[in-house]
Amino acid sequence: MTAVYNFAAGPAMIACDVMQQAREEFIDWQGTGMSVMEMSHRGKDFMGIAAQANADLRMLLNIPDNYKILWLQGGASTQFGMLPLNLLGARKDADYFCTGAWSKKAIKEAQRFCQVNIVASGESENFTTIPESNTWQFNPDAAYVHYTSNETIQGVQFADMPDVGDKFLVADMSSDILSRRIDVARYGVIYAGAQKNIGPSGLSIVIIREDLLGNVTPNMPSMYDYKIHADNDSMYNTPPTFAWYMAGLTFQWLLKEGGIEAIAQRNQHKAEKLYAAIDMSGFYRNPVAKPYRSRMNVPFILADAKLDARFLEEAARVGLLNLKGHRSVGGMRASIYNAMPEAGIDALIEFMQTFEKEHA
Ligand SMILES: *Cc1c(COP(=O)(O)O)cnc(C)c1O
């Protein structure tokens, strides 16, 4: 493959092995003479692909039997609305952590359907930290507690899942699912868009505890009802079949690489290396409080913002792509999901050091 490293936040890099296998099977999946894209979602071949992906995800994340995995469309953004519609029941309140741009979007959408209590907000600190747990304020009437485990734009990540007592947690894990071990049994719902750490865009995965199904707000479209998707094994309508297949290839790759523990270790090592290089330099800076630095998205700014364009141009010339930070934060951002090899981190660090020598 061409020697480029794609640091985009999403859609993002997909593991090279996965891409190669998809290429080999693209026109003729296992002697069927058909591409997965051309198969009926109700045919035996695709049903097999779907079931295997389901089983592999269950194994990777150790998902208990009383949880359903839903394969949906509409991105994580659709979940921002589906969650309150399915989880509020008779309640009118929900708790939300506000730790960055994606939390804010989730909150804004939830406010269309309920009263949102902000448990804690990092906004006054420009989302460079997460407030200490002794400042958190829960609403006893809240139906659930929502948080964004990794803020893709600000590069802020919860080090551990927040302790919310007897309330159940709902987590947007779009940008860190499958990057580290989680205890699924402590969540009510986990959801993620696929395009960061799983596969192509167009697929969202929802992992939901069975007893939470069946409470959708009356008179909603069927497609907004988690129970309808669960009862139909995510085939109430045509699911995003090719993305589901690609996700399955990624899960097999992860298992082959040693599963979540192995990938988590690798992610920690990759992130530590990059943060160390940033912290050691007098030229680059990451503004996030150390305990909350993301292992997936590493924003950094240059000592002189006038050099940004030059940095991006020279980086691209050596195959380091899509390092531009989100427009709301500025500077740079290196997204280093599971599929980013350590060699990509090494190449980035080497480039950064050379650039610093030439321009500092
Ligand atoms: C990318 C992202 C989203 C939005 O995902 P879409 O699939 O574009 O709707 C939501 N939350 C987080 C944390 C994200 O990183």
C-alpha cells in the first residue's frame, strides 16, 4: 500500500489487513460470484457474515447475554435523539456530562425531548479538563446519565467510567470504542458511529440492556424504536450491509492482534510516545490536563500559528495526512485510532522534530 499515514478524525484509517482482505473478496465473496454489496441481507451468506460479526464483537467486549447489539444507520447523531425517545419513559429529566463539542451536541438534541441537568461542565476551562467528581451534581429524577467517553475534537477522555451510583450510564463511545477494556455490564447503553474505530461510515452500533427496550415515546416512527430493531435482529429494514461486513473484518483483525488488552496496550504506548514528544519540545503544546488526555485524538498547537499552513503542507509532502485541527480548536490534531500503526507515530514525531529545528 502507498506509504501514507492518515491522521483524520473520521472517517479514519482502516487496518491495512482489513482493506486487503476486502479487496480480495470485493468482486467474489468466497466463491459466490457476488460482492457482499450485492447480496440480499436475508440470504444465508450475509446472515452468516452478520452473525459472525455479532459474535466477534460480543467476544471482544465481553458483552453479557442480556444485551442486544443493534446495527443502525444515521450516525451517532441520530442516537442523540433516539436515546431520550427510548429511555425517558415517564420521566422528564436526564443527566448529561458536558465535556466537549460532542457532549454539547448530544445535550442540545436531548433538550428537544427533556429537561437536561448538566452534571459537570468543562466549558469554562475551554474543555481542557473534566471537573473533579466531588463537584458533580446529579438530579435524582433523571432517567439516565449520559457522557461522551472521548471528546474527538478537544482530545479529552475519561480515564475511567464515571461512578453514577444506582443510575444507569449511557455512553457515546464513537471515538474510543474497542480501544480499551470496558465493563459493559455497568452500562445501560453504549453507542458509536463506525467511522472512527470500526469501519466505514454509514453504520452505528448500539449495545443496549434488554430491559431498557420497549419504552419508546408513543407515535414515533418505527425506525426510532430500539425494540423494533432488536426484535428483528437489525433487519427490520435493509441494514448497511457492506459496512457491517467491514466491521466484521475489523473485529477479526482485532482478535488476531490479541484482542482488546493487546490493542489497549499498544494504544497507550502510541499515545504516551506522542505526548512525550510534544511535552519535551518548546515548540508544540497540548493544552489538555494530563489525566484526561485522549489516547485517540491528540490536538497540539505550534508556538507560532503563522506556521500552521506550512506545517500541514510539509507534512502532507512526506505522507502525513489530515493533521489539521478542528476549526473550533485550531492548530493540529493527530487521530491515532486502533488502525494507526506505531510506525505512523514514529514518522509523525520525526517530522515534527525536523520541522521544529527548521522553524523554531
Ligand atoms: C464523530 C462523532 C459523533 C458523530 O458521529 P456521526 O456518525 O457523524 O453522527 C458523535 N460523537 C462523537 C464522540 C464523535 O466522535
